[in-house]
Amino acid sequence: MSTAYGVTAVVLVVVAAVLIGAFGLRLSRTTSDFYVASRTVSPLWNASAIGGEYLSAASFLGIAGLILAYGADMLWLPVGWTGGYLVLLVLVSAPLRRSGAYTLPDFAEARLESMAVRRVASVLVVLIGWLYLMPQFQSAGLVLRTVTGAPVWVGGVLVAAVVAVNVMSGGMRSITFVQAFQYWLKLTALALPLVFLLMAWRADGSPGLSAQDAAGWALPLSGDREYGLYSTYSLILATFLGTMGLPHVLVRFYTNPDGRAARRTTLVVLSLLGAFYLLPAVYGALGRIYVPDLEGRDTVVLTLPGHLIGGMAGDLLTALVTAGAFAAFLSTSSGLTVSVAGVIGQDILKGGVRSFRTAAVLAVTVPLALATSARALPVADVVGLAFAVAASSFCPLLVLGIWWRRLTSAGALAGLLAGGGLACGAVLVTIAGGPYTGLAGALLAQPAALTVPVAFAVMVIVSLLTPERIPAGVARTMVRLHTPETLNVDRGDWRPRHS
Amino acid sequence: MSRERERVRKEIDRFRRDGDRARKENDKPRREVVTSPRTMAARHLRYTASREIDEQTRLGEVYMRSLVRTQFRLAMFVCTVLGCVVGGLPLLFLLVPQLREVQLLGIPLPWVVLAGLIYPAFVLGAWLYVRQAERNERHFAELVDGQ
């Protein structure tokens, strides 16, 4: 493969991201701009931006790799990552927008009127963000090594640096444009090569799977994984419920003008994601036919164009896929960095634009250090763990907070600590020494089926035991969360602290 | 849905009657000298629904609970259907292994469903939900504004 094309692709994406970021620089002047782009972003832009931010290295590279490795059971991963938005739409989207919260800690504070819950939520946001950022940096290293032969750490450092500069200079406004651009780039970068790949596959006489694969790999629940049914259900639970608890997704909802727009934006997001997720499964299947024994399965999307098409066309298509992959690293990392930096800046440092910049540096350096020191696990698996933590902590907080008046600050605190703590424990053990075998291994690798019910149960039981701690303003908060904006009613005077 | 609205309306009417009666009774023993004609006061005898909500009267609570309950039922309905489809598929593939091997146009059925059809189904479900949720909100707004 020619290195020049790959390097050119990476440079182009990076320069484009920086330029578009700089374009937004003139527009962002106040703290409010930095956080939410002053709520002037239109719905299609906003939906593209959510899509662009959400489709990470795990979606672009990881799913195809896992499907190549494990077959039909892994099809649930993209299904869950899309379906999570349906759950988010019906349970969370409009009330969350109406709450006026910029971040999950804001929501916790507004609803439960408790600084303790806010602080625990802040810590969880930072942990989930770092857990999500780490595999992005690792994949960037892997891709850059595959394409150019550079040492593994270079890719991660490159992405971290670009993201930090971009976030620090432009804040949210520029990020919205960058993100929206990245969605369409990623879709093109995966769809166009696939058209050529399928043409090459037809010209090759449309070879099918080997008889062994057709009887095993292609069928659900027939892989070599132990406790396949448990893992499948746990994966479904984590992905469907975890989406609403991802810190970088929530910030986007604030950029909708009202609750109704938030719903409509989510609907557009579902369509955009559905279109994108049709593609990785085909890459996985083609990979199984042509390169079943690929070393480093996360690179299957990069390898196929060169393998099937070859020559100049193959090189160009590989460059296009590389550009898409870098777009994925940059967009997801930017979104996460904005959220993590926002929370660190507000809740740990003293707030304001300067704190936000310091926080942005902190937000990328910790996961970068983790990425270079930790072992490389499959990217989609690590991201899956981040979903499990989100599903076991923020999902119950949001769902009960929005729909159940009797949630108390003590209940929320206990639930966040129990669910989030258990899930984080499982994650740490898996990353430090996994993967383990047997039932314990399955539980540790896919903790959600256990930790999500625990989190819900603890939150409900402790709330019922502490009725005296129901927040005083809960009735007003319910009015704020649920009444359409067209009605002229008193929604209370709570405002997020920065602006 | 309409039966639910009917029920809420009745409950609200009952509260309103009770409130009016209570107010009348409170007024009864008092005698005041009218020093200036307060023509504006008469219009506020009946509280508007939004004021009931603002002052968190029991009637205001009924309004709010009806909205939250309606939206929650809709959300639960969608989640139940989603849960049955998504939770049922692995079980179906487990219990009826022949289904795994059915082929549609040369593609195994699980792939047709999980890598294709389920995505448009999500979008359709989401669209139907958004329509109904907005309708619920419109009804609530009519209930509150139309008083």
C-alpha cells in the first residue's frame, strides 16, 4: 500500500477540522457560546452533529472487526447503538431539553437540589468520558501504524493534540460545524468504498462463506463464546439504556431551541444512524470471506479495499477510509473532550473560560496516558464497557428523575454509587487483567444485566425509605420538565450555573 | 386515550366546583363597604388552569399528573413493544433453531432482520411516537388554555 495517499488523507482531515474549528473562533466569545453555541444550531445540523459525534472508532472500525471475529451475535452492537436513541427519544429527550441543563450534573442538581448528587454525577461523567476516549486514541495509533508504519503512540498524540487545540480555541460552536461535517464524511468514507468492494466481489463470482462459517459464524448464539445468551442480553441492555447516559450526547440536546425540536432532532438522528449502521455488517461479512484470519481485526475496514481491489484505486479507497476513521477519532474525541472539560471546569476548577481551557488539557492527557500504557483491547469492547457504566448510573437517574416524583437525593446518590461503582469495578478488572473465562468472565465483560437492575432497585428502595428528602421543588420541576413551551406557566427560576 | 381525557376533565370539573363552593362559603359571612367599583375583580373569580398549576393547587396537580401519566404510558408502550421485539429475537433464535437457517434471497434470516430491517422499523416507531407525543401535548395545551 502506498503510504503517501494515507498520509495525505490524514493531513487533509486534520487540516479541515482545524480550519472549520478556526472559522467558528470568531463566533464564540462568551462562556455561554463555548458551552452551547448559544442555541442557534438548526435541527439538521444538530442531528448531523449528534451523528458525527456519536459514530466513534468503535462504530467505524470496531463493529466490522467484531463481526468478522464473532459473527452474527455482534450484529446486536450496532442495533443497540441505534435503538438506544429510540429509548432516549421516548423517555428522556424532550424533558431533558426542557430541564435547561447543559450537563448531566446540571440535571442532577436541578432535579434533586443536592450538591452531593451533583458531585457524584460529575465524577461519573469524567470516568465515562475517559473510558470512552481511551480506545479512540488507541485506535488512532493502530490506524496510523497500519497506514504509514508510524509507532503506535503517534496517532493517539496527534488526535489528542488536534482535539485539545480545537476545543480550546472554538468551544462548542465550532465543534457543531466540525461534527456535522464529520458525519457526512464518515458515511461517504464507508459507503463509497463498499460500492466498489461489492462490485469487485461480484466480479470475483460472488464467493460465499465457507461451509463451516455458514453453519456456525453466520448464525446467532452458535459462536465459541461461553454464556452467549447472557452476553447477548447484557449487551442489549447496556447499549439500549447506556446511550442516554453518555455525557457528549446530552450536551447536544441543549442546542435545540425547545423540547419539541429535541424530539424531532432525535428522530433525524435515528435515521442518520440507521443508514450508517447498515454498512459495517457488510464489511464484516466480506472480511470473513476474504481475510478470515486477519491479525488486528479492528483494521478490517482499512484492509479490504487494498486486498480486494488493489492498485491505484485500492490505494485511493484505503485513503478515503483512513480519512473517515480519523474523522471518527476527531469527532468523538472532540465531543467527549468538550463534555469532560465542561464538567472539570465547572465542578472541579473555578469555572469560566480559562478554567475550561485548563480542563480541556486535563480531559485529553489522562486518557492519552491510559491509552499508551494499557493493553489494547478490541475498541468496540472498551466502548461497550463505557455504555455499561452509563446504563448503570445515569439511565436510572434520568428515567426516575424525569418520571418519578418520589425520587430523593439519598436514593439517587445510593443508586449512582451502587450501579456506577459495580460497573466501574467490573470495567477496571476487565481492562487490567481480562478477558476472563467462565461465568465470572461473562459477568465482568458484560456487567449491565446485573448492575442496571441493581442501580434501579437501590434508587427506588432508598428513595422510598427516605421520603423526607424528596426535593421541595419537585412539583415545579415536573412542570418545567413536562409542559410544552407554548404554555405560559411558572417553571421556576433554576438556571445552570455558567452563562 | 379519549376516555382518559374524559376522566381527567370530569375530575377537573369536580375540583373546580368544590373550589368555587369553598370560595363562596368563605365570602358569605364577610360584609364590606364598597369604596370603589372593582370591575376587574369579577373576571378573576375563576382561576385559569395555568394559574392553578403555578400556585400548585390540588387542581393544578391533577392537570400535571394527567399530562405526565399520559406521556409516561405512551413511553412505556413504545418501550414494551421494543423490549418484546429486541428481547424476543434472541429467545426466538434459541428456541426455534430452524429460524436461524432460513434464507431470504440467499441471506440468513438473522442478518436480514438485525443488519437491515430493524433500522427502518426503529425510525417508523420513532416517527409514530413523536406524532403521538406532540398530539398529547396539544391536547394538554387545549385543556389548559381553553379554560
